[in-house]
Amino acid sequence: MNNVVWLKRDLRISDNEALSKSVANNASPYVIYIFNPAQLSWPDVDIRHWTFIFQSLNDLRNQGLVVNTFYGDPLDVFDSIKQQIGEFNLLSHQESGTEDSWRVDNEIKKWTKKNKITWQEFQNNAVIRGIKNRNHWDAMWIKKIKSPLYQSPETYIFKSLNTGDFKIPDHILEQIFNSNHHMIPGGESKAHNLLKTFLAEKVDEYWGSLSYPEKSRYYCSFLSAHISYGNISLKQIYQACEIERKNKSNKKSIDQYMARLKWHCHFIQKFEMDTSIQYQNMNASFDHIRKKSDRKLFKAWRDGQTGYPLIDAAMRCVKETGYLNFRLRSTVVSFLTHILWQPWKPGADHLAKMFLDYEPGIHYPQFQMQAATTGVHTIRIYNPIKQSLEKDKDATFIKTWVPELANLSTEFIHRPWQMTPLEEGMNDFVYGKDYPKRIVDFEQRQKFAREKLWAIKQSPQSRNRSIDILKKHSRSKRV
Ligand SMILES: Cc1cc2nc3c(=O)[nH]c(=O)nc-3n(C[C@H](O)[C@H](O)[C@H](O)COP(=O)(O)OP(=O)(O)OC[C@H]3O[C@@H](n4cnc5c(N)ncnc54)[C@H](O)[C@@H]3O)c2cc1C
């Protein structure tokens, strides 16, 4: 019987359970990837993600793997494969995706049943399918992450399929090639190079640099997009860290890094168990607030025109580079939802498209956490002026992304509204013309948001709902 490996968010050869098992008993499998055109109309998918995938597939080909690439409805693709090779076993990794991606998987599940095809789905990283609570989750996570790596199936021949009816159209190829010149390229070999450099040269500075816009771009691992598309497995990263950790006298920074590898699965596990987090407040007590969208405010935030330099720099930067560090992500979400008092969903969809590392299972739960709609976490309202004074002291980050402020003296770059007319004249700068005036008053809005959110959070109704959320998603019963 033929084996078909359906690559999804596991674009690697090493430690790939589906690939490894597909060559058992000297079988020679077909490896496929499907670009589903419907995805481009989903609210969270951008062509920049496809570019990263395309680069990752090229990297696999350069390593000698035959990847059959299809562009089309997955049902039509599987019909065509069946016509070409008859019955087959389908192997892939589980995907903790949005309801759109579950719908596709469910259609394929029905198709496999109808066509008497077995579909084996393997665990993705250490996210567990089918659990109802987090009892013993920590123990299961550590067991999985320390388990032996799957062997690479390098010595087997991989077979070609006819993909002629499913070619990627030229206009899509053009967009793929032109999409992300300022973003990191995808690929398994790139991921391993990044990990090697990170562990050899950067990890000790990681913890102290994490929240600084500029330093984080050098000292963070920058592996998130590679992890999201499976260019590298979390097991590979964790096990490489364990080896490196033995050489460290000060283990604090590497431990912080390794903790985040667990957070990765912790967040995705929430989404695996509840996909409504993509569109519904986790705590319904927050349902009656922020109902009205203001197009002008949203547009100013999206386009980096709010008049708050750090927010504008971050929003322009993510559009070009697909990346922000954790603190900046939290700060822009806090600004949109608390200070501009806008509903979180359109902002979450916009940033899903912008983040090259977009991972629904981290993105939407994190977004709700920062928007304070879980009722469980501390409400954090980031002050963008304080953040920029502390974390971008010499304004290097702001100068890069908001060039219209670059020639001002540093104190005014953080707060251009403090310039007197005389200083504006001396700097050849007109506040409100060369750079937008602040669209809202931060202090006033912060006070409003804080009072409103805390009142809801402390209500008995919200507390009861929070208890239910904790029962389902908290890792309190640790082993
Ligand atoms: C609103 C919001 C949305 C986010 N959306 C995403 C997303 O779509 N995809 C994504 O990978 N991360 C997301 N994050 C988490 C985090 O910001 C990024 O993982 C991190 O900035 C990526 O950079 P890095 O690879 O250099 O991370 P490093 O700091 O080097 O960390 C290594 C890895 O650990 C994991 N990790 C790190 N921080 C977190 C975290 N706070 N929560 C969960 N996992 C973490 C990631 O897989 C990351 O690649 C989001 C955070 C916020 C506040």
C-alpha cells in the first residue's frame, strides 16, 4: 500500500514522525503540500505566510526530498491522488488550527472514510488532543519533549505525482516572490543555523534583552516563525538547550528561554481545547464592552499614525518585518483595546496577518490575555511613553520606523507634543503636520479603561466564570 505524507505545519525532514513512519518497511512514500486558495480569504492568512512556506518547501527540496506541491481545494487534490495511485495510507501531524482549518480537516476526514483510506495523525510538538482539563499536563509535556527524536528518512526514494492540474497560478507566484524582502526566510536549514548561533553566542544575554525593541532583535532566538511552520521541532530545540545548559554556570537566561518553549505548547493547548477563543471573549462578563468599532481610530493604529511614537514605530515595523518582541506585541494590543477602547477581534486578525510567526493557538489566547477579556489574568495597561523612555532610551527603534521624528533631539522624539513653537522652528518641524497629533489623551483613557475593566473583573459573575476557565485551562494540578 502506498503512503502519502501530507506536510502541514511540520515543514522539516528531521524529527518528523509522519515522514519517519512513512518509510517503515522500506516503503517509498509520496510527500505532498497543498496551498489551499480558500485560505487567502480567511481573516488570519496573508501571502507573507505562503512565502515562508514556499521557502521552507524549497529548502526541503534542496535537501533531496521530493515534495509534490498542489494549489487547489484539498478534496480535489486527494481525488486526483487517488485516481493516480489508487488506495493509500495518509500520514500527517495534527493541527491545532482555527475553525476554518478544522473544517478542512473534517472534510478530509469524511473523504478518507468514504474512500476507505486510513489517516494517521501524529501529535504536534507536545500538544495533546482530546483532553478535557490540564491534570498532569506538565508531566506529559516533559515526557514528550525529552523523548528520542524521530530518525530522518534520508535513504528512501520519494515519488512524484502529476500536479499539472494544480499549478500555482503566476499571479500568486508573483505575490509570493515579491512579498517579504524584509522578513526572515523560511527553511529547516535556516532554523538549525539560527538555533546554533543563538546557543553559541546569544542565549546568555537573552533574558536581559527580551523586552528591548532593538536588543531583542539580536538576542532573542528569532525561531518563532520556524517553530510555527515546523521547520524545527520543540523537542530539537529543548534537547539542544539541555546540552548547552550543562556548560552554564549561570543558568537563569537559558532557563527563561526553555520556560518559553513550554509556554508555546501551554497556549496552543488552550486553543486546541477551545477554538472559540479566536472570536469570543473567554469570559462572557466582558461581552457588553468595546462593542463599537471606530474606523478612524482603528486605521490610525493599523497604519502607525496614532501620534504615539513607540506605537507607530511598532505598527510600521511589523508591517515590514513581520516581527515584534513580546513586550511590543503586548503594548500595541493594550493601546488598541484599552486606550483606544476598540474591540479586540479586528486587531487580532490584522496582527495575525502581519506576524510572520502567526500561530493561532498562541496568538488569540495571548491577544485576549492582553485585552483583559479572560478575567483571570492581571490587567496590564502599558504606558507607551514610559515604555519608550525605558526600553528605547536613545530612540533608535523609533528613529528607524518613524523617520519624520529622526532629526529631533531624543527627549522630543519620545514626546513631540512637548516642543514649544520656538523649538519646533529650530528643528524645522511642525507638530500635527510633519507628525500626527495624539489621537487620544493617554492619561484620561487609561483611567477610564482601568476603572471599567476592574469593576467587571471583580464582579461575582466574572469571578464565577473565571473559576470555570481556570478549571479547564489551568495547570494547577502539577506533577
Ligand atoms: C498579542 C500577542 C500575540 C502573539 N502571537 C504570537 C504568534 O502568533 N506566534 C508566536 O510564535 N508567538 C506569539 N506571541 C508570543 C511571543 O511574543 C513570540 O513567541 C516571540 O516574541 C517570538 O520571538 P522569538 O522567537 O525570538 O522568541 P524567543 O523569546 O526567543 O522564545 C522562543 C520561543 O518560545 C515561544 N514563546 C516565547 N514567548 C512566548 C509567549 N509569551 N507565549 C507563548 N510562546 C512563547 C515561541 O515559540 C518562541 O519562538 C504573541 C504574544 C502576544 C503578546
